[in-house]
Amino acid sequence: MSNGPVVDLRSDTVTRPTPTMRAAMASAEVGDDVFGDDPTVNALQARIAALLGKEAAIFVTSGTQGNLIATLSHCARGDEAIVGQHAHTYRYEAGGAAVLGSVQPQPVEHAADGSLPLESIAAAIKPRDAHYARTRLLCLENTIGGKVLGLDYLRAATALARERGLATHLDGARLFNAAVALGGDPYERAREIAAHFDSVSVCFSKGLGAPVGSALVGPRALVDEARRWRKMLGGGMRQAGVLAAAALHALDHHVRRLADDHALARRFAEGLAGVAGLSVQPPQTNMVFADTADPPALVKHLAARGVLATGYDRLRFVMHLDVDAAGIDRAVAAVREHFERKAA
């Protein structure tokens, strides 16, 4: 039985706008963004492009849409994109690039640290031969499964891609989590990560806590092409400044606080140390993954205790700005109760 407010650890997408974010949304100056007339959208696009060191940006409804229009802008029909076997662009975006753009994904197995081994990337690039799809794009993700791809790896992987004539795209849904985890000024780290890629998508509605929206940044010509794809996909928005205002607020106020989510993830993992029947992966950012014999049984038990999580073959717990230390301690107690009952 639940004892207190629900502790929702299913995803960092479940966050609700803070009161100050709602106030920023309510007072946003708006116009028709399809005509390019929304001043708040224009301000957001200029801000995120400059922050990540790119020429231009486009505000889109979701990270999935940002990744899709990036792929369709980099690739033509019959081209191929190299992606991670567990990357969001390959596994969780409904095959959009293949269905809508006839772009073939070439999945590559991840190393234990979440990276795509350089030798595997090289081996996946097809010869220039009529029998093969044309390999045009390397897509990476940072963070990937809560793990951070370091700057040295990003430099090497994208250099390999450029040497072989490939464009590069980063699914940076949780780019700022990676930037915070790398240490130093997170805005500077985010720019350093983005510098290695031709295009980057970044999500405002995950750890940054905005209700809707992502951005795609890159060269102006690519963003212009992406704008055409966005329109074709029905993604043109009108008075979208109310949403862009939330994203601007998040960039100003919710980036550095991601360190709090990372600390809560460590607190959660440490609280579960030594639980018999549960193997917990030490977190690098805001996600804790755990393995047990029957994940759905634990998810069901937690729900009855007011703690929400996801888990089919593996458990995932995600920290965000609507979770505090008290909630994490309740979640730890509920997990421990489940395994203590099994052992009794």
C-alpha cells in the first residue's frame, strides 16, 4: 500500500513544469512560427545554436522528430546510417527513417561502456559498389543507457567517419547529463561534445524538465533542409513560443541541477547495495539499471507501494527534478521489502 506521494522513476520525461517555468510560458511573446514570426522560438533557436557552436537550429516537437529529420536531411533514399544496436534512433523510433526515407539502418553492437568500437564502425562501412547501400551517416548517442561517451572517444569515432566520407549526427537527448558528468562548466562541455558532430539533437523535455520539445542544430543548409522535412511530417507549429519559453527557462535554470539527479542515482544504487537477488549497475548519470530473476514482479510490488519503475528483462530507475531524497529512500525501502519477503 502506498505511503505518501507517488515516486515516479519510470523516466525523466514525467517531470512537470515548475511554477517559475509555467510563469515564463504564460508571459511568452508569441507569433506564427511557420512564418518565422515567433520571437520566443527564434530566441531559443539562436540560443541553442550558439550554445552548441552551430550555425542554426530548429525547434521540433520531440527528440524522435529531431533525429528523423536529421537523418532524412543527411541521407537520400537507398543510403545507410550506422547506428548502435541499442540506440534510440534504431530501437525506439518506430523505424521512421526506413519507413519514411528509405534509409537503411546498419546496427552495430555496443561495447560495455556504450560506445561503438572503432573497428566495428570501420567494418560496417560499405564498399563503393552497386551491390551495397551507400553508407552516409554515423549516428551516436550520448548519454547511451545512462553511460557517458567521453570526449576522446567522440573525437576518434567522428574522425574515422570523416576520413571515410560519412556525415555525423549525435542523438543528444541527454546531452547535458553527459556534459555535467564530464565535469567543469556544463555549457562548455556540451559545446565540446557537439563540436565533433555535423548535427546534434537535444531534448528539453527529459532531465531539463520542459513539457515539450527538442532542437536540432547544425549547418544552416542542413537545418533549412530539416525545416522542409519537419513541415512534410506535420511538425510545423504556430504560436509555439509558449513551449519555447519553457525550454529557454530550462536552459537557464535546470542544467547545473542535473548534478542533483546524478547524486540521487548514486544514493539509490548505494541504498540497494548487498540486496540478495539484485545486481545493481553503478550509475554514471541519472539512471540506475538492475538485474533480477523476475523484474515484472518487482515492478508490480513497487507500484503497490507508490513507486513506479520500468522493467521487462531489465529494471530501469530514472532520477529527475520531481524526485527528492525522501522519495529515493522510500523507493529503496520498497525494493528491500520485496527481496526480504522473498527470502522469508
